Amino acid sequence: MKRVLIITYYWPPSGGSGVQRWLKMSKYLPEYGWQPVVYTAEGAEYPVEDPSLEKDVRPEVEVIRQPITEPYSFYKKFLGMKKEQKVKAGFIDDTGHKQGWKERLSIWIRGNFFIPDARCWWVKPSVKYLKSYLKEHPVDAIISTGPPHSMHLIAMQLKEALGIPWIADFRDPWTEIDYYSKLRLTRWADRKHHRLEHEVLTKADKVVTVSPNWARRLEALGAPKADVVYNGFDESDLGQTGNPFVSDKFTLTYLGVLFKVRNPECLWQALGELVGEDSRFAEKLQVKLIGQVDKEVTQTITRNGLKDHVVLSPYIPHDQVADALHQSSVLLLPLMSNDEADTLGLIPAKVFEYMASGKPILCIGPTNGDTAKILTETNSGVTVGFEDTSRMKTVVKDLFKKHLEIGLLSNDNPAIKEYSRKNQAELFVRIINTHSLR
């Protein structure tokens, strides 16, 4: 069996969406002749932890952990945060509260001295360790996955030193990610970010990303050709649902972090108007928001008279997600409130589990984006523009009418199966096979 080194910061006990792409890929790679050797951090600062994901680490997967030094402990002390509090990506807080001078200074330091990210201190010791390891335990290919994009710098130096074929996997953009403009970069730092990004894109044997729009953007930034391998859903996860769920409630569910920039104001306005116009709708409406919810989102909900219809729940382990989907009438998918390149290519990993559940999806975002196209092609849902309250109201009324007439709405379009984790792993293996030939 061939061996592939996967350099990833996120690995169980990390939770959230960042860990699942390569946790699931590594689960299926052995079926296609590749043994994963996962290089990851020991003592990492994860935004959320989820021990339930440990079950997906197959016995064939070799996991190497090396200590990492991160600046988060200093950052927390500087701001007076508690040790257990979590730090958001790039030190950027999207809650909309007014930043103090300490926060502004911290963001400036992070953006200008920790390039490309707060894990940059791990690059040099990782390269030193892996050069020694790989001489004794050779691999046939290297895959780096970012963010954090420091993982790509580790792989790039290994490629230059050892000549091992290297694939750079971009789960999110680098200089075009939504919070990049908030990093308070100097001209020098901005140039360095772009220079390093260009080096990665041009020196990797292959660049891979998660959506067509992002692939085109990476090509515009220097990648000779970027391939698309979607995130997908794991059929074994969806098999965890219990008994058939029956409820007369019209339940709209969202799972994940709901930041200010994803606040679907047109949805709350439409729901508020329908509650005031239709007593039956008011009686049956229930909105479940599972995960961290921004204060501005809850304020918008209250302003629209929906406080009594909304249930807020904390983050749930991934092995409970299937039941949460099953207990829903409609699944909510708010994207960003703009039509920038990063939003057009944004396909949240959760969308594939949403699709596989068979529940109708109500997406709020660009109607010409990659997510909208997938939902249309698989007949999995409808996309409404972020400011189109009128259409939102029409769509919700239609979904409610179908809920009353049919009860449990479902979709079993066979096109959805194309997006299984196993099928996406097979696509990635074809790329590895092509670029690992010497």
C-alpha cells in the first residue's frame, strides 16, 4: 500500500467543520490503496472539541503529533480572557461589539507578525522533524490542508528538500478570505502574504479546493490549474438516526455558528410578518438555532417578534447531528451577505449532510453562487437573496403549505449520492495517483 503524508492542524479531538474533510478522507483512502500518515499538532488551541469524532480514525491511519507553540495564551492574558475561552479565527471577533485598543493592537500584531497565521511558529520545527522522519519512513506523496495556511509552508519546504510530490488543499481562501481585510495589514505584510500564497500555488504539483468559484480564483492568483473535490457527507453518520420523528411543528433548524455577517434579516422579517398574519403559522412555527449565535442575531429575532418561537441550543457533538436534522421540517443555510468571490464559492460543509438528510434546504445568499447551483441540480432546496424579503415570504409560505399537506417533506434525488465522502475520496485518490508518479 502506498503512503501519503497529510499535514493538518485540525484533527480529533478538534470539532467543527475544519477537521472533518481530512478525517473523512483518511477513513476511505485505504480502500483505494493509500495509507494515511497524519501529521498534526499536540497541544493545539481548537475553537471547539468533539471527542465523538475519534471513532472515525481508522486503525490503518498512522497519527504523528508534535508539540506546537501558539500565541493564544499570551493573547488571552493580554485581554484578560479566561483560560478556557476560545479565540476566533485571525483574532477577529464578529460579534459587532466596539473593540478596545488592546484588541485592535492584537489584531495588528497577528496580521503583521504572524504570517500567514498564528501557527507560523510550528513551521520550522515541523520541517526539521519531518525531514528526519521521512528519510526513515518514506511516503509517496504529501498533502497539506489549510487554513491554517502554515501547513502549506511546511509541505513546500519538504517538497523543496526531498522532492516528494505535493498537493495543496485549500478548504478556504488565503488572501481572499472574508476576514483578511480586517487584519490591519501594513503594505509589507500584505505583500508577504501574497508572495507566500503565490509560492504555494505555483510550487505545488497540484492545487485542490472545495468549489468551482474558488478554483477559478486560485487560478487567477497563480495556480496553473485548480481541481475541485467537494466536502461531502458520510453515509455512516446519517445512519445514526433513531425512530421516525413525528411532530406537527413547522421546525426550521440551523446548525453551526451564526455570526453577524450571516444574520439572515430578511428571513426574520418574513417570519415575523407571517406570524402576525396567520395564526396557524404562529401556532406551529419553531426555529431551532443549534450552536453559537451572535448577539445581533438574537436582537434581530426579538425586534421581529419571534423570541417565543426560537429555541437556542449549544453546540452538539457530531454524532447527534443526524437526529437534529431528522427532527426538522426545513434546514436553514445562511451564507454571507455579499456577492464577493469568496461568498460565490462558499459551500459550507454542512450543506452536504443537509442534502443527504432529504430535508428541504432554505439557503439565504447569492442566487448565482456554487451552493445555489448544487441545491438546484439535486433538487435539495431553494436559494433566496439576502435582501429579498418578498421572495423569502413566498418561499416560506409554500414550504409551510407543503408541511401541512404532506407532513414529513423529503428528497431522495440520486444525484445527492455523488457527494458522499467515499466518492469524493475516490476523486482525490485519482489526483494523488496522477501526481505521485515519478
